[in-house]
Amino acid sequence: MIELRQLTVLAEVCRSGSYSAAADHLGYTQPAISYHMRALERAVGVPLTVKAGRGVRLTPAGHRLAERARGVLAGLRDVENEFEALAARTRGRVRMSSVQSVCVAVLPAALARLGASRIEVEVELGQTASHDAYRLLDAGETDLAIVADDEPGEAAEPAATPLRRIPLLVDRRHVLLPRGHALAGRGSVRLADLARERWILERDRERLLRRCAEAGFEPRVVTTTDDQATTLGLVGDGVGIALMDGLGLLPRPDPRVEPRPLDDWPRRHVCALLRPEAARVPAVAALLEALRAVAVEQSGGAVEVATA
């Protein structure tokens, strides 16, 4: 039976032209080279070398077998390289639930970052309100949840399972103003400054109405829509003003709209939540690291990077 070590010796003898040179290159003794060559000749049943002065030369059969040996060894190196690469990759599937704004503004860039690396992660994504994410984590139905709370550590429905909380972003509420609006020259705006404006509101407006009442006015509503792209178009056309979180401004900026931070509105703290044992899963850790990297890249504009 032909052994891989014998083929290695033959290929080196063919390359270097002598047993002694082959021994030096492979780290063998010269008698060991001779032993392997004799064993290979017995295995194939034909002479592979003949004496040539103080050295040896390969017979035609020896050259033919050396050529085949080089092919076998090259193929083996390819296999080794392939499986070294596979071992170096992070692979796996991550069940992720997230608030919609992160799905739209952060997750695509995070997945693109993973795709450009040697990391292969399949993400099973569900858009989930924050209070539902705690339930899913409790039930073991999601591996990683992205939630948005108005105050750090404030959960609408605290989980029974101990969770690890990792800050990602601090998201500010913005007022959307048509270009050229009188308030667009300010660095930020207060809710009371908007008392005389026409408003484009979402259906879920109880919180805004309550804060407007605290500021001493009731907003004059001209349009109701939950679609962010429609809201931006309406503001750009001068129909009215609207409020939107900073994450909503990232994927679809409109040059006709001038967003300004709303000073007297609580900041949203966007965090990753996961069970401590999930943080040790390579695919989960890789996705989380990509999300954190994108959060840093996007900070400084409509959103701010969060600190622990």
C-alpha cells in the first residue's frame, strides 16, 4: 500500500535531485529517505530511481509517479486550507426580535458587515414590540432581542429570566420641519414652540396629546398616517410638521425636510437583550458585535451611541 509519507519523499527527491537534499529539506536522515523510497518501489512493483554518479535519477516510472504525487499532495493542501477556513468561520442561526426602527435602520448594515467578513450567520428576524420581546426571551423563543425603552433599564414587562442588557443607541425624538421653516434655524426645538403648527400624527398619539396638553396646547391635526415615508413626503410638501425618532430618519433622508431634536421629550434607549448563556454562542456574539459597530458608525447624527 502506498503511504502519503512515501509520496512526499518521492516528490521532494524529484524536486531536489538527491536523497541528501531531500533529507535536509524534509528534516529526515538520508537512510530514512532511502528506506521510504525502497518501500515505495516495493508497493508499486517497479524501479523508481537509478544510480547516477554520487546521486540518483528518477526512472520514467519514477517521474510519472512523482507527477501524480505532486497532484495528490496539492489536493490534500487544498482540503486542509478549505477546512481551516471553515473552522475559522463563525456559522450558525440566530433568532432575533427587534423594534421596527432597528430592523430598518441598523440591521441591514450589520448584516452587510457580517457578509463582508468570514462570518456566516443566518438571522431569523421578527419585528416585535419591546414588551413582547421580554416574553419571547422568557419563553426561549428568541436568542437576541433589540428593545427601546424611554429610561435605561425600564422594561414594560420585566423578564423572569435573568437577562444581559447591552446598550446600543440613544435615540432622540425629532420634529420634522419643511425646509425654510422659521424654526429650522434653531439647533433644537421645544414642544411649546410648536403650538400654532399644523400636525401630521400617527394613530397612536395619546402620549403626544398628553405632553402637548402639559405644554399648554392641543395640536391641530391635518393628516393621520403611520407610514414614515408618507410622513416625510407630507412634511416636505409643506402640509404640516411631524415627530419622528432619529432611527426613522437614517434610511430615507429627504432634502426638503429639516429635522430638529425635540428638547423636552425623553430619549429612547435602544438596547440588546439576551440570556447570559446566549452571549457565549459564536453566531450570536458575531451578530451583536456587528450591531454595536454599526451603532458607533451611525452615532453623531440623528442618534447617539450608548454607553454602558
